[in-house]
Amino acid sequence: MKSSSTNMAGSTPLQKRELEDDNENSSSMRTAETMLRLLPMGLCVVALVIMLKNQQTNDYGSITYSDLGTFRYLVHANGICAGYSLLSAIVAVVPRPITMSRAWTFFLLDQILTYAILAAGAVSTEVVYLAYKGDTAVTWSESCGPFGSFCHKATASVSITFIVSLCYAGLSLLSSYRLFSKYDAPVGSYNNNKGGIEIANY
């Protein structure tokens, strides 16, 4: 009993130190994740505002972002991502254990938003390209000559949207790691293995 008590007393400082290190690492990870979630929020707002104010009127007529369904989708996607980034950052900054349900929720939402914002950037890029180059096969002439300012703002908004996509790709990797690291690898021992090397059972 005395020996057991002595061992427990001797290991207590080490356990405390390990606990403090885990808490410090967890706090650093939580801070990094919060910043990574706040960054796309700011970028989404910038891309959103640029596109919302994107309109031009001249002797050839007038054009605004709402005339194109692709740009309307870009605006909506950036707005949704900005709201999600803010809410997820608030949840991430709260010091609480990462449960399985919470890990799955972050994983699924991060995946959905990543593909949504990537799709918005991809289809908008196609429209911007056609506006600059046109398409002779369908007799669609380029339109950025008379509406250069509109095209420049659209290009800026789409470019920022792709930066947001990169941020969400990083968040998807982070949430994937946190989720699947909670599962144990299906590793078993092969009985006749003389070398003692563990072989995975599938």
C-alpha cells in the first residue's frame, strides 16, 4: 500500500505536467482553428460587397450582377459561407470537449460549404472568361470591351472566392483529421507471425 501510494504521489506532478501540456496544445489548436474560420468570413464579405456593387451604365446599355444567375449564386454562396464561418468560429472558440457528434457536424458542414463555394467560383469563372473572350461557336461576342469596369469587378470577386475555397479546403482537412482520428485503426495480430509484426485485418 505504501509503495502504491508512493508511486501515485511520484507520478502526480508528471500527470499534471502532461495535462497542462495537453491543455496548452488544445488551446493553441483552438485559436488557430478560430482564426482559420474567421479569415474566410472576411474574404466572403469582401467578395460579396464587390459583386453587390457591380453595375455599369453607358451608351451601350446597363448591366448589373443580378442580370446573371451565376453571379447571383456567387453572392448567395459567399453570404452563406460568411454566416457559417462566423457561427463555426464562435462554436470552435468555446473550450469544450470535441464529441463524436460535434466532429461529424463540423466535417459534414465544412465539406458542403467547400464544394458550394468552389462551385460558385468555377461557374463564375466560366462566365467571366466568356465575357472576355466570347464564343464564336454560339455567336457570343465578348462584352468586356464596353463594360470593362463590370468585368474587372467581377474578376476581383471571383478571385477572392477562390481564395475562400482554399481556406475551406484547409478547414475540411482539419475537420477530417479531427473526426477520423477518433476512430481506432483496425489492427490485429497474426498468430503465426514469428517476428511480432502487427498486420491489419480487413
